[in-house]
Amino acid sequence: MPTAKIRASTILSELEQAQGELVGKAVVLTDGKAGTVEGIWLDEMHGLRISIAGHHGKWPVSTVKFAQPS
């Protein structure tokens, strides 16, 4: 398999794994927004972005803090 196809396949595999790990998890953004992750996207400019239930928009995953279980 050509190198480009291997890299693309690896990226898609990692994205799928990230979806399984993040979707449905409670998070808090650095700006104070909180909720559960509805979906994730790969953005060529910003990398991994998430959407949060109850809030419009998509945020870079770097702004996420996972809610700590009590």
C-alpha cells in the first residue's frame, strides 16, 4: 500500500478511536461552557474539533477539560 494511503488510513483509524473515547463524555471548555460531547471532526486548520450538546459551534479539543468524577 502506498505511504499516503497508509497515513490516511492511520488518521481515520485514530479519528474513529477518538470518537469512541470522547462522544458522550462530560467536558468543560476553558471558557466555562459545559456539556457532553456530541461529535468530533478533523479540521485541516485546527486539528480535532468537538461539538457540545446545548451549545452551537465547534471547539478545538485543546480547550477541553474532562469533568472529574465526584
